[in-house]
Amino acid sequence: MFSDTVKGLRPLTATMVAAVALTVGFVGVAAAKDTVRVRFAEYSTKTGPFFQGLAEEFNAMHDDIEVVVEHLPWPEMQQQLITDISAGTAPDISHMATRWMAGFAQEGVLAAIDELMSPEFAASFVPTFLDLQRVDGQTWGLPIAASARGLFYNKELFAQAGVDGPPATWDDALEAAGKVAALSDDIHGIGVQGTGLDTEGYWFYTLWTHGGDIMGPDGKSGFASDEAVAATETYLGLIEAGVTQPGVLGSNREDLQNLFSAGKLGMVLSGPWLNAQLAGEAPDMDYGIAEIPVSTTRGTYGVTDTISILESSEVKESAMKFLEFIFNDENRLEFGKIEGFVPVLNSMANEPFFTDDPRMAVFLDMSPVAKFAPLVPAWEEMAESLKSALAAAYSGDTPPREALASAADKMNALLAE
């Protein structure tokens, strides 16, 4: 009897097992998702939460994709990405400085995205900024942020020092900085960056406004040109006059911005993101933003940052869907308001937030004279050599022409490889 019962149940049990297996199979298919790891660099304390919020919103809209957000401080981004690429643990999407992009593309670690994005999506970007994401005829990323640079000046300190308005020339800047520095021992006239991220960029302000360039018409380094020497002597003159912050060689970009925010610095060269910092840390400060002082010509440093899909990603199409989402008009406008960058989308160029605020409009006005670092694979090595040369010159240990000649030789050797 027991045996017969078991025999009678066997067909039912087999059917049930098959049904369960089929059900589990369907559940597995339904639950399968593309996991997209995205790593962002932190522009401010608001960057991570902003993109985390966008990821949560995107995930709620897509049953088949789950975006996981990571964020790191800028100084850690490049080395961490290199480490992860070597270990096979790189994210699917990574934020990076555009100047790193050419090297990563040459090494084959980035995915060309021309076939992943629609012509309409590509056409939504300001051409100048999207063109900077292209190397050897292919597009390796999208311009997640763009900025020009300007001269921030403390109007209250200027008034106390009897300085009437921002300096138009570098000679004017030296004079104004001297008057501001004379106010107090803990007040400094103008900041000069000597270390850290973008040290070379801080020097480009003087290079370009003296009529120099990073690369000459012959395709060789412009680091040791007469204009480059004059640009370096301009900063050295500020240092030797005692109108800068003390310890120039130990001062990074954040140090200068923090001094300005604390009301201890008359002038600092920076980008529109500093507006956001000042709104939070020094909301009552009366300050203005002007063009970079000139010697012979107008100029400013134009910079984009890039967000790229890595070649190792197995979810490239889902990754592009998330990029399209973060670049819609609503999200880009909110990002601009939070971080203070200039628009990278054509549709944002006439937004009142950018055009009606004089502290934002000045950066738009300077865009036509902005210049950019070259997109060459070994740029970081070239920049490091330049930083060393500038440190030697700013310290007074090596004459500017001699110091810059070594950086130019290094750059030319790397260009020839």
C-alpha cells in the first residue's frame, strides 16, 4: 500500500518539481539586472549625495538596471582607477580629468562611445566641450563639467587698502596685492599655488596672458619660451615682493581657496565652483570676479572633466542609459546650481541661473578666450616635470629660464616617443 502510494505520487511530484523549476527560472529571468558601477570624483560635499540621489531615481525607473554609486576625493581618483584597472576591478563608468583621458584611451582601457550614443544626444552638447572628448577621431567620454577661471577679489579688503576695482594688468595686480598685504600681518595680497592638483594650471594663467602657449607652432614644448619665462618671473616677482601667502611651495588649490573664504586673501584665481564654497562658508563676504590680469593678451584656463565607460564593462548599453539620464536638462541644471560649473549642453546656455548672475556670467564671457591643456597621452608626466621646474623657480634656487628648460626637454622627449 505504501509503495503504491509512493508510485501514485511520483508523476505529481515530478510535475511539481518541473513547475517549481520553471517558476524559479522565470523569477531568475525577471530578477536579472545589469549592475552598473559608477565612480564620481567629489567637487564638494554635495557631489556624492547628488549623484546617489540620481542613481536611486534611475533605479526606480528601470527594473533591469541597478546603478551603484561610488565617490572619491579628486586627489585619489587617478591612482585608484589605475590600481583597479590593473586588478580587474575597475568600475563600469568613471569620472576623470579630461587630460587623463588620452592616456587611458591609448592604453585601451576606455570604450569609444560613438556607436552607443544617438546623434541627437551627441548634438545636445556644446561642440567645443564635446570635441575635447575626442582623440584620433573617436569619442572617449562626455564632458561632465566645464569651467573657465577668473580673478576673485575681496571688495572689503580692497576698500580698506584703497584699491579701486580689480587689477587689469599684472603690474596692477602687484600694486593692489602690496596694498592689501600691508593691512595686516595675517592678510595676504594674492595667492600663488605651488603644489598639488592643477599647480601647472595656475601657471597657465600667466603663460597665456603673456602671449605664450603650452606647445609652439612647431609642435614642440612652449615651456621655455620667452613668454613662459616672463610669466614665471611675474609670479616670482609677487613672491619676492612678499605679497603672496607664506609658504607658496606648500600651498595647494584648496589652501588658497580656504584663505580667501576666511577673509585672509585679497585675490585668488579660481573657477566658478568657488562661488558655492563661499556661499556656504562666507555668505556675507562682499567679493567680485574679474578677468585674469593681462600682460599682452586676454586669456584664461578652460577645463573640462570627463565621464567615460570603460572597455572592461560588460554592461555598456545600460551604462550609456544612465549617462543619458544624468545629462538631461533637469539634472544638468540642478548640477550647475549645486556645483557652479558653466553649461555643457546647448539647451542650458541661456538659462537665467547662468546668464543673470554676474558671478556666473563672467565665466561665460571669458569662454571665447579660454585655452585648454593638450590631449596627449603622456601629459601627466609633462605636468609633473613642469611642477618641479616651477618649484625650483619659485624657491629662488634656479633661474626661471634654466628651470623651465629642463621641463621643456622632458616634454619634447615624451612627445617624441
